[in-house]
Amino acid sequence: AQSVTQLDSQVPVFEEAPVELRCNYSSSVSVYLFWYVQYPNQGLQLLLKYLSGSTLVESINGFEAEFNKSQTSFHLRKPSVHISDTAEYFCAVSVDTGFQKLVFGTGTRLLVSP
Amino acid sequence: DGGITQSPKYLFRKEGQNVTLSCEQNLNHDAMYWYRQDPGQGLRLIYYSQIVNDFQKGDIAEGYSVSREKKESFPLTVTSAQKNPTAFYLCASSIWPSGKETQYFGPGTRLLVL
């Protein structure tokens, strides 16, 4: 079975500073990896995903994540955060076993202050 | 605009009462899912449906029931057997239940016990 670990429950950062949100996974088979973002009292939105090919994937709002198979990681980074990036971020993993069971981490709350 | 709607936004349940959460999608997606979100625990899968008139239990199905009579609709009933129903409930859909597919989420329903 797959699992996801997000070690940081909360990450405080100042506006315009860089940030990294950590995600590690475990799986005995090839995986697909996702980052979702959740703003307060809303549903989740896909930020970016890794399916295959280039290990560096980018989102339209400046976030990027790198798939590292040897370290079983998929950390999310942004070089300069904005106040509007304040949200909860979930890492998730799935595999192709006839049904997509998306397994989520416990989430990391990013708090951006001025 | 295509999307997923959930209603109501807030729902109050009395002791011993069954309540039903609505989920409708106009994305023409085959697969639909129900998740429960508790603080610090991420999202846990309750039920999923890969096609009309078919659904399967997820990781925490006890105390819940679903139906899938139409492609667009996947209502969730929280029964009196669910002893701790207070949570944020999220409905999602995807084109096909494959590991590669993005899941699209509704805005959620917050269930509170009176």
C-alpha cells in the first residue's frame, strides 16, 4: 500500500521569502504524485502533478516540485511567496491498479505574513 | 461553467438522525468520490463510484451509505450508526478512475452535531 508523509504541519514564512514544503512517499510500484491546495473553507484544487518524463514540474502560479525517485520525495517549492499563497497544501500519491485510490498526506499549512 | 456543486454548505444533525449530503457534477465524469476531512488527518476515502449503479467502500465506509443512480449525482447519507460525524465532507470526480487522472473537488459540506 502507498503512504504519504508531510512532516511539517505548519510552515510560517515572510512575504517574498522562498519556501519548501516537504513530501515523502512510500510505494512498491511506480507512482503518480500530486500537490493540491486548499484555501479556507473551500475544496481542493490541483496545483501540479507528476506522471512521467521530466522530474521537475511547474504550476502556473510559480510553484514547482521535483520528483526524486531515489529519495522517494516530491517537495514543493516557491522562490518568492505572496500573502495570497496562505493555504493548506496536500501531497497525494496514486498508482494504476485499475482504480485510482488517491492517498493524501496530512497537509501543511503555509502561513505567509507581511 | 463546468464544475462540482455540494449542498448544503453547513448541515446540522441531531442525535439518531440520518442526513444526506448532495453532490452534483456537470463535467461528464465517470468516477465520483466522497472524502472526509478532519483537522490534522488529511482526507480519507469514504466511498467511490466508477460508473452508474456501481459503488465500492473506501477506507472508512462504516456509518455511511451512497447511491449512484445518475452519472451526475452521488449523494452521501450519514446514518445514525456514524457516531462521530462532525467533519468537512468533500466530493470529487475524475474523467476515469485511473491513477493518472486529476480529481476535481467540490466546495465541501461542513457537518455539525447538535
